[in-house]
Amino acid sequence: MDERVLKAAQAYLGYRDAAQRPRRASTTPMKPFTLRAAAEKYRVSPATLHRAVKRLSSGEPLGHAGRPPLFSSDEDEAIVAYVVWMQQGGFPATKSQVEAAAMTLRLRRDPDARPLSKNWYPRWIEAHPYLRKTTIKAVERNRKSFEATDTTEVETFFSRLDEITKKHRIGATEIWNEDECGVRIGSVRERISVVIVRSTRHRRPEIINPGNRESCTLIGAANAAGETMSPWIVFRVFPSESWSDIDGSGDIRFARSDTGFSNAEITLDWIHHFNIVSWTKSSRARRTGQSLEEWFGCTAWCTDPTNFNARQEPRPKPKHERIFRLLIVDGFTGHTDLNFIEYCIKFDIIVVLFPPHSTHVLQPLDVGVFQQLKNAQQKELRDFILHGNLNFTRHDFLASLQKTFDEGFTRQNIVSGFRKAGIWPISSKPAIEKLLESQKKARRPVNEAYASLLPPEDRWLQSANVVRDVKDRYHDVLSSPSRRLMATASRVMTEAQLLEKDLRFYIKDRDQRIEKITSRLKRGKAVKPSGQFFANSVSLDQIRQQSQRTSEAEAKKEEKRQLRESQRVLRLEMESLRKQWRSDKIHEIDGKAKTLSFKQWLDHTHKADNYLSLEVNNREYQRLLNIRDDSFFIDIERRGQRPGLDEAIANGAGCCNNIIAYLDAITAGRALQAIAIAAFITASCHSLLRPRISW
């Protein structure tokens, strides 16, 4: 029976019993308390209240009206005990964990049971008043002061925003919000929705953290139509080649800063890429059929599209033809940097700043997206820890990055965030209502009687004592099957006590290991940003390309190692034949003892073919080992513009031919010819080094 219905029925019956007692000494008449008045006071249906009064009056046991409950009282208490255990273990239960525990009990009874409805969890919480939902979050003091002020500043912001969008014909695909959120890679986040036990003392529940508290910054951007830009991740280290196996979009970019947070340089680099992405996603820009380079006459880096070395400023457009994009950001110093603002002006990007300390109310990504993204990241981390793992490394975080980003930056979450913040459609009503609600919100007192409804901590011991007493007291009365069942129950209770002890020890030991363990990062060669237009970031595709080059180089190195090993074995066989010749070079030929040369010995012992095969293979191995990478790059566009360099290249080519002729002469034993060629090479080298090269 619902708690309100029960209270209403008890109140009505209390009035009725009082009215039926003998009259009191006072002559003041009692105010009538009808069934309908009780229903209105407790906000329940009169018909439901009438049935409850009838059942209470008849003495019938109270049960559940309507459909039978999904769980028995024992199963329901087991779910509550699970919540208590999770809180004591340092991992307060989330909604998904409570539902998973409930489904486990349900599937034990019925393997074909259907999933729980979406309304089961809030109803279950409501049916257990000693439990409450809470959100663990560190609240910024300045945000509290903003919530306590009047709404004039917010109304001014929305009025200005509405004016800008109408004046410049800006639609949903042109309104963008960029935000940054800090992520502690291996640390359970300071904000997470959990279920805990109500307490009369106001104390935040504690969560166990693993040892890795490395921080990074995620930069995300989305427009009011629900379209996104690939995320940027800022670390304190350069990316590693080991990241190339990360399952994610190649457009994900990584940047580095000394603090792991974004700075003015990274923000300036980011706005160049945002310029390209926001143009391709703008509906007005798509209708023109022109790319960014064609529209502005230059690249996003203000260079000539046909020659990246030539500086080219954006081409001005008539005011009625200009396509504006709106970028709404917070007051981070990188967003107010002169170079950042100047670049945005050149490419018709209007920058709007939120009022100070208001982003938790006005910023769409804060309102509807980052919360979901962090929940997804925390779910990965908590599952990782609950499976016994203690060290959530940077590589583990990146391996789940694409999945968590996709779960947070959904079109539904983005559009909902813009709507709840009032950014699109533009309306100050949602933000003002939230501010007024925050000002009126007050904490309700906790009923101290709730503590008595919780499962007792020593319930296993109490159950074991009850089973033992029943078995001892009624041993002679119980039948043999009943005695066997009681003995089994006694053993189960004893095992439960031992398991409880082991579980408490495991929780304590796990907490100690989590505090002590250090992060062992996966090593790999650092990938530093390169190129003229990448100031401080590198994409996942670039990491994969460098990893591929490194793998190819290692494969060539391994191939040569195997060739050298094969050549070593082959040369050992050749040397073995020579040792045999040295110990057996004297043979009797035509009745005379004769000392044979190595070649004669091979012919005499019929091993010439074997040695010839070894010698041919040795030459082939040597040829393969001596192959050099002859590929090089010649800038043909600047040919003739580099004094001395072209002449040096021509002379170098001639010297190579002379050196080859010198080696041929030495091999053939033509000493005089070799000396003459050497003198010519020396003279050529002097002439090669004489020009001053100044390219």
C-alpha cells in the first residue's frame, strides 16, 4: 500500500475513533474530518482511500493493490543490502548497477523475464524513503553567488544574442558552442549520481579512487543542429606511437602543454580547424557550393591555396553576401587573445562570451553534453576497477575515448543542451527559471526513524543464531528432511559470515593497493607536431602514419638481421670446408704425393658444386645487405635559384662514375690506371668543394 494512502487512512480512522469516544469535558465541537477531506489533504484518490479504510477496519493484512510486486520482500531487502554494501565499499551504487542487481534476482526465478521498465527505478527509490538519490559534485563558490543575484545580466545576454542572430541571419547550423572540460584519467569523478542511505548527519559519501590522477583537457564543439567537431585532447606529454592502435576517428587531435590545460597557442591552433569544420557544416555555406578556399580566396591559415608559402589574406565580401558564424564561449583568456579575435574577424566568426560564472546554466555543452560524456567515461572507469584492475592508464583512457565521446556528443544531447540553456531557440526563460529554482531550493530534514528500516549489519550472525536455536530446540519435533534442511541452512549462514569477513578484508586490501599503486604508462616514441601549419597539435591519423613508418623501418631492420644471421651460418659452412682442406690438402695423384690448392681440393673431393652454391648465396646475401635507400627529394621549382647547389649536384654525379671506374681498375689489377683515376677524383673533389653553397 502506498505510504500516503496508509497515512490518510490512519488519520481518518483516528478521527473516527475519537469521534465515537464519550464526550470530553470541553464543549468545543470537533471539526469534521470526512473521507474526502482526508483524500484532499494527503493528495490521494477517495476511492483508493475508501478501500484502504475498509481493509484496515476489517483487519485484513495489508498487501499490494493492483499488479503483484516484481520482487518479494526478501528480494527487495537483498537489493537494499546491495546498496548498503556498495556504499560501504567505496562505490555508491548507480542506477544501472541497482537495475542490474534487480535483474539478477529476477532472472534467477524466471530466465525469460523481461527487462525492467524505465519507471521501476524511480518508483523503487520512492518506495524506500530511507534511500535517496544524490549527486557528488564540488560546487564552485562563485557559481553560488551568481545564482543568488538577480536575472538582469542574463536577460541582457539573451537580448543581445537574439539581436545578433537576426541581424546576421544566423541559423542553427551556424551557432556553435565550444567548451573545455578537465578529465582525471584514472580518478573517479567528483560528480556522479548514486543511491545511498539517508543519514541525519550531512556527510557526503566517499568514493574510492585509483592511483592514477593524471589530468587532461578535452576540447569539444557542437552546433545547435546537433553536429559536432572531432575532439581535441590536451596532455602534458607528446603523443606516443603506441596510440596508433586506438580505435577512433583519425580526425581526433592531440595537443601538448606544460600544465595539461589549454592555452592561447592551442586555442589559436584550434580555431583554424574550427574554421574549416564549421564552414562545411553551415547550411548557408553549403548552398553556395563553394569551399572555404573558394569563398575567401585563401586557406584557413591565410595562405594561397596554390602555394602554401605565399601569404594571402581573406577576400572581402559585400555585407549582404557575407556568411557569419556564431561561436559562443566562456571567458577563458585564450578566447580573448588578440590573435584569436583578429582571426575570427577575418573569417566572419562572431565571438560571444557568456556572463561570468554562468556557464553551468547557459552553456549548452555544460548543460546537456559533458555530463553524459563524463558519466560514460566514469562507467568505463568503474567497470575497470570493479573487475579487479587497479591502474587505469592513459592508454586505457584513449582506448575508450571514441566510445565515450559518441555516447556524450549525441545529436539528441546536443540539441537538448541548446534548448535547456535557451541558446536555440533563443529564450531566457529556461535559464531564469533555473536560477529562481536554485534560490528557493532548501534541504528537507531527514526522518530519524529511517535508520531502523535498514538491514542490520549483523544479520548473518542473527540468522545463524536463529537457525541454531530452532535446530536445537525443536530437534525431536522436526522430521528427518526438516532436520537436514536446518543443517544445510546452518552451514549456509556460517559460510555467509566467512564470506562477509573475506569481502571486508578484500575491500580494505583493494583500497590500500589503489592508494599505493603508481601509473605505469605504456612507452612509445613521442610524436611531436610537425609541418608549417600545425603549431601545437597532431592528429590521430598523423600518429598512425608515423607508427606505420616506424613499423616499416623495424621490419627492414629485422629483415637485415635475419639476412646477416643466414649469411653467418653460410660462412661457417664455407669455413668448415676450408678447415677440412687445411687438414687434408696432401693427396696422392698419379702415384705421387701432391699438395693441392683449395680449388684443386674441391675438384678432387667432388665438393666444388657445394662450395660454389655457398659462394653464390653469400654474394646474394651481401648484395641484399648492401642495398641503400636511394630515394631523395629535389625541389625542381627552385632549380637554378640556389647558387652552388645545382653545380655541386652535377659534380657529385660525375664523381660517382669515376669512383666506380677506380674500383673496377683495382679489382682487375690495373694499378697505373687506378692511380690516374685517383688523381682525377682528387682534383674533382677540390672543384666540388670550392663553390660556396648558399641556398
